[in-house]
Amino acid sequence: MNAHRAATRRPLRLVSAPASRRAPLPSSVYVLALATLAVGTSGHAVAGLLPWMSADLSLDLATLGQLVTLFAITCALAGPVLAVATGRWERRTLLVTSLLVAALGNAAAALASGFGVLAAARVLTALGAASATAVAVGMAAQSTPAPRRATAMAVTLTGVAAAVLVGVPSAAAAARVIGYHAVLASVATLCAVAATAVAVAAPPVPAPPVLSLRERVAAAGQRRVLAVLGGGLLSWTATFIVYPYLAALVDRRPGGGAPLVVLLAAYGVGAVLGNAVAGRAADRFGPRAPLVATTAVTAVMLLWVIPATVDASVGGPVAMLVWGMAGWSANPALNAWLAQLDEDRSAVLFAVAGSAIYLGMGLGTLVGGGVLVWAGADLLGPVAAGFTLAACLLLAVTGPPARPWREDLLPSQQLLVPEGALLRWRLR
């Protein structure tokens, strides 16, 4: 009896009574979205600059596409190592430092005059970006009430989607006028501004419990966690088989289609919309069903987006819009699913998910470059669709978390109720 009473009185530190899903988000969430905007622009803007880099450096697109591979692989490998090395750092301090390192890397890239220096600058930028997004998402989750947590993570990740909407098309358009060196200098400035905003406006967030590298590997090695991470890896590999090489598709068409900047902008609009819808869908339905559904839509779109972008002035932007919505809705759902699977180590899983995404970016760019050289641009879409279909099947056969579920709680609240405490909480 005493044990039962103690259990019923156990404080549920992160769970509150059901709150309205319309409660306002903390203002710091929007500052964190600015941080992910800066990091996302650092990572993705180069894809829009490749044609001008190619003309300046006299290198083909497939070779320059490896700058994206280098950035992404560095992020994937450095992320877990930096997570251990900075595990005791207060989160706001870590995010500000990461943004400043990214700013320095972009500034170095702006001054580079050859491929070797440019590649080294991209590695430096990647070291700053490697853990920044995961830290920002973790800060948003820790500072937001449970019923709005998935939405807060989605808003934070909208910064990355906004980088695709604003950063990449703007970089491509601005490079025509001021050159890609000046564009990279502008990205460095954006990172510095974001670092200042986080330092001033975001609250300090304590570091999560420190785990060794072996413990982090154990957290990520759970069967369901591996399946979800594998689905994310395959999805992002598919995206970057196609996305960095859109310029090659534009160059191959006979004329009359939408320009590259319009295609990039349409994709970016879809990315922002997908993030916004995904957070609400994950709060309402749980993360698994929306993630499987949008991955299936992405597989279909990748079979259509290639011919649409090649020869259709209207169909191309529409296809890019739908592809962006479906593809970018995966991130919030993926993070929410990981948090369901292991809430106590969710910060670790967010970091591992970030590494998986970056690894997918790198592998996708590498595979896409090979397809472009050896098979031609027309096969980029079908090859990418194959990876996406594999991701969809993997996620579809992955079961939900083996823990109780309460129908009257939002999915994001379920994450935070200890196993066995659901009935006791109802009786309190």
C-alpha cells in the first residue's frame, strides 16, 4: 500500500494536465527557428550556387556536388563526437558557439579562390553546423509544454525549411548579380546575427544527462530506433540524389519550362508548408502514420518530378511544391517518433537523427553524381524513388512503441508519461 501511494505521488515532472493545443508557443522557439534558418542556409545554399561555381572554377556539376557530400559527411561524423565532447555545455552557449563557427566557415568560403580552400571552408562550416539543429530542437522541446511540444519542434525545424524556401532561391538569384562569393559572405552574416539573437533572447537550458559514446550508441541501437533512423537516412538519400542536380535537368530540356530559381522557390514553399502541417499532424495522430504516408507520396513524386521539371512550365513548379511538402514533413514526425521510443534519451536520439540526415545528404549527392555521370539526368528520379520506397516499407513495418497509450492525451503528451503511470495519473 505504501509503495502504491508513493508511486501515485511520484511527480510527473514534464507532464501537466491536458492543455489547449492553441496555447502560445514560447517566443524563444522563433529565435531558435532563426538559428536553424542560418544553419540550413549554410548547408543548402551551395546547391543553388553550383552553376556559378562551375563557371568560375571550370569544374563540372558532378565534381562540385561533392562539396555538398563533404559538408554532409563531416556533419554526420562530427555530430556524435561533438555531442560527447560538449555534453556538459549549457545548451544556449553551445548553440551560440556552433553558429559562430559556421559563420567563420562561410566567411572563409567567401574568400576562397580555389576548390581546395573552398572544400576546407566547407568542412569548417560543417563542424559548426553538425550539432546546431539538434541542440535547437532539444532546446525547443525542453522549453515548451507537452501538448505543444511536437509543434514547437516543427516550428524550430521550419527554419531549415525556410532556408530551402528563401536561402537557396535567393542565393541562386543573387549569384547572378553579385557573385557566389558575396552570397557566402551574406550567409556568414546571417549566422552571426542568429548567434547574437540566441545569446540575447533564448533562455539558458541545462545540459541533458551526460552519456558516454558507448551509451549513445546503445540508445541508437534499439531495434525500433534503428528502423526509424534507417527510414530517415533512406529518405534523405533519395532527396539529395535529385535536389543538388536540378540545374542539370534544367540545362537538358529543350526550353519553355520554368527557370531554376522558380523550381527552387516552389520546392521551398512546399518544405515550409510540410513542416507546418507535420507538427500538427504528429500532435493529433501520432508520428508514425503521417510519416509513412508522406514517404509514400514522396516516392510517387520522385517518379513524376523529373519529367515535369524537364519540359513543363506549370507542372514543374507544382511537382516541386508537392515534393517539398511531402519530403520535408518527415523531420518533425521522425523526431516525435524517436521521442516516443525513448523519451529519457530523446536529446541523444535527436543528435543521432541529425547525423543520419546529414549522412543521407552526403550519400545522396554521391549517388546522384554517379548517376549523372554514368546514366544521365533522366534516371535521377527513378533511382531516388527506389530509395524512398525502401524507406516507406521500412517505416511501415516498424511497430509503435511498446508502452501504454491514453486516448484522451495528445501524442506529444504520451511521450512524457512514465510506463505504468497512466492509470495512476487518471486517479490523481
